[in-house]
Amino acid sequence: MRFVRKDIRDFLNPGAPAATQPVADLATRAAPQAEAPGAPAPYASPAPLGQQSAAENKTSEARLIVGPDVKLKGAEILDCDTLVVEGRVEATMDSRVIRIAEQGSFTGKVSIDIAEIHGRFDGELTARSQLIIHATGRVSGKIRYGKLVIDEGGELCGDISTLSAEKSLQQRARNDATPALSAIGR
């Protein structure tokens, strides 16, 4: 009985002529042979998880995508660079970027660097850097932002203020609550 090895390229290109090689020839081959010009490069297995190169680590980000038919409820989302909401999310989150798609909906408390809203947001939103509301976007609740961009048709309602105004109000409240010190000299 003679065993014949089929090349993986046969499975990838089903219309190509079959390349077969006897198993005995594979076992007795001591040195690798040079590839024919134009032949595909041999498959290189990926590095094990956790052993990516430094360049790959710099370009990768922690991204969570909640698909269109998905509902995520009662979650606390941590260590997520970018959250993309295409379905429905009820959660709390402290992160870098949130993007709510046109059909997406987020309810909860978010502290974020950049919020880009095409769909709906209800709750408490703090956009430290920028809040972008597109024409189809609807944002309501307690909203704090660094910079604000609203396209024509976008809606924003609720308790709304800039972060600088919020800080000045907090400072004024602290000053009012602190009793004045008076020096009594004898």
C-alpha cells in the first residue's frame, strides 16, 4: 500500500491540477528544496497568544463590538479602548472612545474621551475631550463635554454643560461651603 500526500494548495485552489507526492519521498528528504519561482510561500504559523511583536502590540487596541441583534445588559465595561454599539447596551463604562451606530442604543453612565453618536444615548455622559452628535443622533440625560459638535438634525436635551463650567460651579460651591477664617488678635 502506498500513501500519497495531497498538497494543501489543492484544497485552496480546487480547480488546479492535483499535486501529489509519495510519503516515502517526504521522509527521506533531508534538506529543504528551493521553491519554484511564482510558487506560494510556505505557511508560517502565527506566534502563540501573548507573544506578538512590539509593532503588533502598539497597533492593536481593545475593541468591543456589540452587534445589531445583541443586547448587553447590566455590565460594567472596563479596559476597552473602543466600544462600538450596533445593538442595545445598558451598562457603565469608563474608556477612550464610544461609537453608537445609527440603529444602536446605549443606556447608562459613561465617562469617555470621545463620544460619537449616530443612534441613541440615554443617561449620564461625560465626554472629556469631544462629544460628536450626528444628524441621526439623539442624546439625553446629564451631559458634560469638553468640546461639542452637533450636525444639523442631531438632538441634545437634559442637564447639559461644559466640563469647564462644571469645574467652576464645583469650585464656587466649595468656596461657599468653606467658612471664612478670621484672625482674632490679642
